[in-house]
Amino acid sequence: MPMMPWRKAAGPAGCAVACLALFATLGMPAAHGAPAEEAPSAAPAASASAPEPIASAPVASAVASVAPAKPKAVPPARAARADASARAAASAPPPTAASAVPAAAKPIDVRLNERVIFRIHAGHGAQTAEERGRAAEEALDTASAGVEPDEVRVEQQHDVAVIFAGKVPIVQLYERDATLAGDASLDVHAAGIAAQIRETLKSEKKRSAIASTVFSFSLVIFFGLLALYLIRKVGDLAARARRFIHDNPERIPALRVHSIEVVRPALLRGVVQAVLGLGKWLFQIGIAYGWLVFALSLFAPTRAYTERLTGFVVTPVTDLFARFAASLPVLLVAGIAAAAVYVLVRFVGLFFAGVSRGETPLTWLPADLAAPTSFLLRASIVIGALVFGAPVVTGDPEGALARSGSILLGALALASTPLLASGVTGVAFVFLGRVKVGDFAEYGGRSGRVLGVGLLDVTLRDAQGCEVRVPHLLSLFHPTTILGAAPRTSVEVAVPAQPLRKNLREILLEHIAGIGEEPEVEVVSIEPQAVRFRVSVRSAEPHANALLQARLLDVLSSERPHPAPARVTRAP
């Protein structure tokens, strides 16, 4: 019990010790006979040991100083000084509360990340110094996360100074804290602690920024390596899948509806490989895009570019998926209609393929015309479905599918422009009768007998006996010459000047008269070595030029064994 030391110190000495301890606790002067210097020293001992009124060490010292064990002889000078000190202590005024400030306990360091900012020297009220320091450290941890150093301020309220960091109160300071810290006033003490907090927050901000930057660079490098690994892994998986399809083509069978082969295995394999290639690129681009967005979002200067890049890429995709979800019922119906059109086109192709192979004979269609008929019919089905069926299915005559059909029609019209031009030109030739069947003509750069005139072309038989079909469109780029039913055929021949028969012209006319009508022999040129003749005749025979050359060869061979070569020309 706390009173046990007093009970042990019985007698006058124990009473003196108890009185000294009581006076020191209450801040009162000691009784006569006690030195004035002992009163302040007793108070710290009492305040330092709060649980017990008086510590054992001060009690022992007090007992030793008050209760003499045995009398000693005191020198006269020392006794006189002691009496003077006692009289001065008795005549001195009682000490005030300000002058009798008790000594504080051990100061408590307030830290932020193991860095001492300030100290709490004493408790206040029900809070001890440790509790005040712990509360200040927690407030500093909270404020250091999002408070700027310039937001640290001091607010004075009566005899209390509160230091705020933003809206977070850090610590409450009192006059006793300033006194124990050795500052002149509470304002000075609070301003010093606020300055230390401000500098510490600046240092923490700088250190946190450096650490965050270093950590961000580390994350960028790490996730960059991870992205490269994933990109390469996706490429390897796609390559392995393609090799598997190439090495095992039988694993992908044909797509059949009952007994009809809708999709062939080769086509299905091609579709699967195309999907694998497209999926590989999409995955790789997505991985690279994700890494780029993540890297840009780690740094404040590039964070704005992240938002722009996300809006540039993600927003269109999001809008596309939103429109896709809104039009999902229409797309479902359109998909069913497209599947029906595909099945119909596939059935037509298979049917005419059987006709071309002779498996399905048709009396109205030869086997050699089955392939082009199949192509025309399938193209007509697709175009008709887009132009007429798409507006009905989608309910929008101005929709994408209807416009696709219009575009296909426009493309076909543009592609058939030469054919249409030939047809329009052929109308004039057919109905105006400019070229007649059986006449000889030079048409579209080719010459021969006209065998037929159609809406798209003119059929000629050339000098070699071959049929030549000349489109009417070529007549717009080449002049047309109508030679008539019996064109004039001419041959040029050179006869040596020495010796030259006088009746050679009459002999030539006599021999060529049987080939055709209106035979003519003209002198083209006279040279020292030879004389050139042009021999011509009108004949409806397609080989009149060959007959003319043969007759000339017979005539000239009788005069010279080796006549000069002849040149055949057709007169206009």
C-alpha cells in the first residue's frame, strides 16, 4: 500500500518526511528548518511516480536528511550560514503556479515513415503523451496521402493551437508543450511544428513521386515483356492450329443439310483458317493496345492521351456493339433469309453441275451451256434477294442491304457498258441495212464476206475461210468499207524489160477474163530492169486473188522460167 513507507518511518522523522511530501505535492513552502532548495526537487519525484504518492528513493533521502542518526558537531561559520538560509526561506513569498511547473516525462517522438517530425513532451487531460503522439502519427499518415504541403496551417483557439493539414487536425498544442519544448510562446512552438510538418510533407511527396515513377517504369517493362510473350504465344497457337488443319484435313468434314452438301470441306477449312488468322491479329492487336493504354495511364503527363486513345478506339466499338444489340432481331431474320438464299444458290449450282456432267439430261439445255446458265441464274438470285428481298426483311428500303443490291446493279450496268454500246450500234446496222449479208466489207479492222449481222456483232469469213465475229463497238474506232458482192482483186507483177513482148497486156487480159468481171491490166512503173503491171478483176469468189496469181504464173512462166514475185492487193 502507498502508506506503508510512512508507517515504517515512525516518530518525528516519519512525520517530517510526510509533511515534506505533502508540501511538495500541493506546491506549498516547507516548514521551518527545511532547506528552500528541497521543495522543487520533491515535486518532480511526486509527478514522475503517479501511481504512488511518494517514491521510495525520495523517501529514503528525505529520511536520511531529516532524521539524524547521531549528533554531529557543526562549525560556527556553517551554522551561521544555515541560520541565514533558513531566515531567507521563511521570509520569501510562496511560489506561484507558473513558477512551479513540474518536470515532464520522457518526450514522445512523432514520426512519419521513420522520420522524426516533432515531439510530445507531456500528456494533457486524460491523454498521455504516448496517446497524443500515436494520434498525431495516425493523422499524419492520413494527411500525407492526399494533402499538399501548402495546406498545412495553424488555427489558434484561446490557449490551444491546432495544426491542420487540409481538413485533418494533426495535433493540439498547449502552453505547457511550448514551455517544455523551450519555445518563447505557444505561437512560436506551433509555427515551428507546422513548418516541420510542411517540409516533411514536401520531402514525402518528392520521395513518393520518385518511388512511384520507378515503380511505374518497372511495371511498364514487366508488362511489356509479358505482352510480348503473350503475342508470341498467340502466334504459336495459331500456327499450330493451321498445321493441324493442314496435316489432318479429314478432321473437318463437309457441312450437310440432310443429303445436300451445303459447304464443302475445302471451303470450310478455308473459312476456319481465315478465322484463325483474323483472330490471331485481333488478339495480338488487343494485347498491344492493352499494354499501351496501361503504360500511358501510369504517368500523369500521358494520362490524357490514354483517355483520347480509349475514346478513339473503344467508343466506336462500343457504339457498334450497341447498334448490333439493338438490331439483333432484324439480323436474326436476315441471317435466316441469307441462309435460305445460300442453300438455294448452292442447290442451283449442284443441279447445273450435274447437267454439265451428263448426270441430269435436259432437252432444252445442252450440256455445254449448263455452266454459264448456272452462273447467270445464281447471280440473278443473289441480286434479286438484295434488291427486292432485303427491304422486305429489314423493313428499311434505304438500308445497307438494299443499297448493296443497288450497288451491285450499278456495277453490273457499268461492266455491261461495252455490251450495251455494241447493242445500240448494232440496232443501226440491222435496221438501217448498211451492211448486207453476202457483201464483202472491211468492218472493225477486219475484212471478209459478211455471213450475218446481229445486234451485238457482225460475222465475217476472211480470206483463210475462218469465221470472225467483230463487235459493233469496234466500228466506232475503225472505218467501215463496203466492197459489195464482187470486190476488185488486184495483183502487181514485175516483168523484165528485156526482152518484153509487145502483146503482153492482151495476153494477160485474155487469161484473167475467166476469173471475174471487168479485167484490167495497168502499167504501174517502168524501170531499167523491169516493168511493173497491176492486174485486177472483179470476182465474187472468196479465193479470187489466189486464182489470179495462178493464172499470172502460168502466163509468165512460158516467157521466163523465174518471174519476179507478185504482190496481191485488194482494190477499194
